[in-house]
Amino acid sequence: MFKKVLIANRGEIAVRIIKACRKLGIATVAVYSQADRKALFVQLADEAVCIGPASAKASYLNREAILMAGINTNADAVHPGYGFLSEDELFAQMCAECGLTWIGPRPQLIHDFSDKTHSRKIAQQRGLPIIPGSGLITSETELYAQASALGYPVLLKASHGGGGKGIRVARSAKELLAKYQVVKEEAGTSFLDSAIYLERDFEDARHIEVQVLGLPKQLVILGDRDCSLQKHRQKVIEESNASILTSKERQQLYHLVHQLLDEAQYESLATVEFLFVHHKFYFLEMNTRLQVEHGVTEETSGVDIVCAQIKVAAKMPFTVPHLDFKGHAIECRLNAENDLKAQIFESGKLTQFKLPPAVRIDTGFQAGDLVTPFYDRLLAKIIVYAKDRPTAIKKMQAALAAIQIDGIGTNLAELKRIVKSRSFIEDRYHIHSVAQLMEEAKNESYA
């Protein structure tokens, strides 16, 4: 087992990894930007090293500074978390060259599967249905030609990255070039790669994903999630397992995952994502890393996914428990957001930050912390588990009602409305439903 792990990330996921390392008896090294010098994850780690100024490009995307911190602190391994360099094959290779174990798949697998255009080709070659789309766009002429061939609306998507960044929808040719330039700039800033491709936009799809853990001789499926409730392509609420699937559809879904990965010799965590449209699955993409929403799968599978990921990287034996996926889990993402101006990042001091004690809370903040505008807007993940979906919904409603937060704007009111809406309760929604559910709940409250 590793003696010391450097965590190449920040915020709530850094805190989560520190907890997993403590459970395994592993010391931790936090790397932090100047903006995060007083952050909770820095306080919790056994050691902490400043790697640069607030800008992510100068700190959390600075490969050389992170590697130097690992070497100077005698770390054995690097855990990249999610976002930043978590799917950067070059960084994974550099870690290996510096004698640091990469807690994730080998670089070739990152290359094969985390690049969305490449993974689409592999999926198609292995017989999976894929969403109609293009290859990499290399010119404005090709941009217009490919969009016209696909038909509007189209999605412009960064070939690397995730978390809703580097994605825009163009509903007509007039919008196309401006959206293309925005996506290229966002992708280059967030993922150090501005490659873009196009994809047809489905209006009434569900977003279903499968959590897998690759072992040396076995691909273990740890369950599925429904991540359809999204706002501007960023997930807001996730559930496990996906309750809309029949047993036959779930078997078909898992078969597609095995079809994609059984011959890949994939080791580590991965998430395979699909759009589910009119009872048909379309391969969307694959993430070769830990997901933000891994907590709901931990609740329904009973597996500590982060500990399992570390054990696999350390070549430690991992016994797969009996998985019966009982119960239901729901996660709400509490974000720093101006509730009067949608999607405006809210920064400031958390003068009050009281979260319900009876449910799982994953957070990197505490009362008195300053929320800065330099990184993502996630304040906390509220996770509930119950014997069935209706009970889990009631538990989440109570948990959200108990939250007390002051100092900055958040999406708390929005979350409360969604989980009380009739369409959510009746499991009738799709990837474009957030605004509809909010309006529905508002109207019902006045009825």
C-alpha cells in the first residue's frame, strides 16, 4: 500500500480523498493555490504545498509545479480527483516518469477513452449505437458543413473535459460561430485543449450512466445513475439507481458496457455515459476518473469507491462484495449562484453554513470561509439514502429545508422546488426539464 498520496485537486473532492486515505492509513499531501491557502482540505492534509497563484492554469493545471511538490514531499502516488488534470494523459505519463504512481488508468487508456471523439469511434467499432455527430472541427467551413449535415439544434462540445464546461447548443446557423468561439476558449482554459466536435441535440432524452471498476481480471459494474436533471449542461440532481429502467433495459445497458470494455484490460474507475431516448441507448462518452456524483453509487452499492480506486492502483487485492443494489440514493448539488440572475457565480463570505447532520454531506467549506470566483461553484453535495425512491425524496425535502446558509446566493430555493415538483416525484423528466419543474412547483405552491 502507498505510504503517502499527493492530491492534485482542491475543495470537496480533496477532502473526500483525504478521508479515504486516512481509512487506509495513508498520509496525504495537499497542493493549493494562494486563493485556497486557508481552505478546509489544506487544513486536513498531513502536508500542504503552495503551487501558484489563484488562476487554475498557474496552479491546479500546472503539471510541473504539482510534480515537484510530489517529489519534494516523497509522495508515492498522485490522485487527480475530477476535473483539472484528472484525464490528462500527458500528466499521467509524467507522473510515471517521476516515479509517482498514477491513481487512475494507464495513459494509453486515458487517450483511448477520455477523448470524446476517439471514444465515439471505439464505441462505434464495437457495435454500440452512438449519437449522430462529427469528427474534430478544423475550420469554420467544416463547422457549417457538419452542422448543416446533422441538422439543428447541435451541440458544440470540447473533446476533452467534463463538468458541463465546454458545451454549448446552437439552434441555428446564426448562433453557430459565436458559440464555437466560446467553446474553444472555455475548453482551452479549463482543459488545456481546444479541440471541438459537434453532436446532434436530443430534446427529450434521459442521461443514464454506469459506474464500473476495472480489476486485473474482471470488469465490475457498481450500478447505474440517472443524471438527467441538468442546468446549462451541468448536473444538478443525480439518483442511483436509474429508476426508470426495466430489468431488461438494465441488462441491455450493462451488456453495452461490457461490449465496450471487456477487451480493453481497463483497470481503475470509469463511468460510461449514455443518452436514453425512446427506450434506446446511445453511447455519449466515457470518463476515466472519479465522478462528482460517485457518492450515490457508494450508498446503493455499499462500496467505498475511492478506497477501491486507491487499492487497485496500489495492486492490492480487492474482493468484490455481493452487490444487490438495494434502496435508492439522491444527490443535490448546492452551488454558489445568484438566485436572481441565473447562472451568475456568487462569491463572498459564508457567514452561516449549517447543513443537516442526519444525511451525508460532502463539502470543502465551513462557516466563515471565503468563496472565491476562480474555480467551480460547488459548495456541498447533499446525499440521502432510503429503502425506496419515495422515501428518499421525502428525506431530501427535509434535508434541504434544514439548510441554513447566509453570505452568498445559492441555488437552494431551486433545489427545494425541483424535489417538490410533481414531475420529479412521478419520475417524469428529461435533460431539459429543470426550468419546467421549477415553474411547476411554483404554480403548485399557489394552487
